[in-house]
Amino acid sequence: MMSNRLLALFGRHDESTALPYDMFDVAYPEAEARRARRMENIYHVGQSKIWDGRDVLAQAIAKYGKPNLAPEKRRALARVFGMIMWGELAAWKISAQLADRLVPLEAKLAAASQVHDEARHFYVMHDYLETLGEKPAKLEFWAQRVLQRTLGTNNLLKKLIGMQLTVETVAFVAFQRVREIEVEPVLSELMTYYERDEARHIGLGIQLVPQMVARLSMPGAISLAAFQLDLLVATLFSLKTIERDLIEIGVDPRSMLGMAFRKQADIDTKIRAEFPQWPADPPLRRAFEGVCEVLFPSEGADAKVPVPVRMKHALEVVARTRQSVFEQWGQRG
Ligand SMILES: [Fe+2]
Ligand SMILES: [Fe+2]
């Protein structure tokens, strides 16, 4: 049977205007209490590590000067970070939905602090792009699909997996990579702040998702897997559409993929500490690494690798006789 508390986690959309006066009634088992404290902490750390986006941007510009890039590079950077900017707006909306729908106090606090963070991420990115002298374009089809599906689902678990564990992971890795390769110093400075915030948002997913997954029915699990696969493939296609821009600013898309797999493996390890039945090397991930090999061959973006060869390599990745993007890029550190 599903506990009241868990039912509450899944939200009560029929009662979305009601106040949950029974929210303090349920006694927490030990592990759940620990998770609740961690979620509460996400809110408090968010408050103590808060930053003023206007100051941080102005100080970075005072320190490094206005961004000064060759036109080609500047436009590529603006296309990639224009996407990020719209992604931040979607994250703002999605976390506001979570802040409304999650009932347990600690989870609700964490989501509320995320709303505030995403609002800041959105306006700071907008101001940065303005300084760069570029107007953000509309989202391309695949990125739009990832965000729309996450915004549009009424299922809280799908929303959490889409936002906290997929979009946040991709954003976190993109920020880390752009900072590491120092595309532009003002942006690198901003990224350290963004990364810190996004790590907390991923943390909310780590605390909430496993207990909800553990209680899924078989049809629920299948529907969730289909949703996840849809998001992952759309994310990959989206990455493919901006491949040229990434290369122009010096980011190898394979490095980002490898790091995203690494981050995912770290998340899985954290979850397994409390839910030992959580799969260590899910077959879905291995299959997905094969798909990555087809779209982003290890020979590089400019190598002309014929489709049959790509398929052969993909099968070798799945069969573990060929290094996957994760093994190539994700094992560092
Ligand atoms: Fe964000
Ligand atoms: Fe975030």
C-alpha cells in the first residue's frame, strides 16, 4: 500500500486550491526523515549561498572587460546560450509547478528555492547575451520537445525525472565544460555560480525520485521508461542540431555526453546508497551509449563515417567490445 505521505508526494491536483492541514501529521521513518532534512537543507543552503545576479555580472565585466569575441564565435556562443536562457525560463516554470504541487514541507521548500534560483539564472543569462550584443533565437524543435514534455506532464514523477535528473544534468555538464575550456571569462565566472545552484536542484531529484520509482506499478514503470527514452533521444538530437556551434566555441559534443553519463553514474551511486536495488549499469544506458556512437562517432564530427560502419561500432559499444563515450570521457576525476 502506498503511504499517505507518498500519495501526497504525487500531488493532489483535484485539491490544488486546498491547504493541506494534515501535512505535519505523518511520522517519518528514519530514512525518510533523513531525506526530508536534506531537502530542507537545499532551501537553507540556497538562501545562505544566494548571489545578486546584477552584482556578479557587473563585477565580472569590471574584472575582465566586456566580452570580446570574433563574430563567428560570438554568434555560436549566443546560439548555445540562447537555448540555455529559454531552458532557464522553462526551469523557472517547471520548478514553480513543483513548488505548488509537492505537498511535504521540505520538498516544497526546496522547490520554492529553485524557483528563485531559476528566475535569477534567466535574467542573468538574458543580461549577459545583451552585453554580448546578441538576441536569443527561438528554441529548435528537439530542445523545445524536451522542455514542453516536462512542462506538460501532469505526472509528478515524470516531471521530476525530466527536470531535476535530465534537463538539470545536461545544463550542469554544459556549464562545467564551458567554464573548463574558458570560452569567455565573464561567462566562466557566471558558470561557477550557476553550477552550484544546479547541483542543489539535482539534489532534490536524488532525494525524491527513487522512493517514487520504488512504488511504481508495472504499467507506470513502462510509461515512465517510454517518457525517459523520448526525452533522452530528443536531448541527443538537440545536441546534434547545435553540434557545429559547440565545436565553434571549442566544446566537443562527445566530451559533454561522456560527462553527462558520468554525472548520471554519480547520481545512480548516490541513489544506490539508500536503494541498493537501483540498477548499477542499466541496459537502457548501454543501449543509449550505442545510439550516441551512431550520432556522434568517435572518429570525430568531421570524419565521414558511413552508416553501416557507425551501426557496427554502435553494436560493439553495446556488446562492450568498443569504448563508449562514457568510457572515453566520463572516467576522469
Ligand atoms: Fe538554472
Ligand atoms: Fe536548475
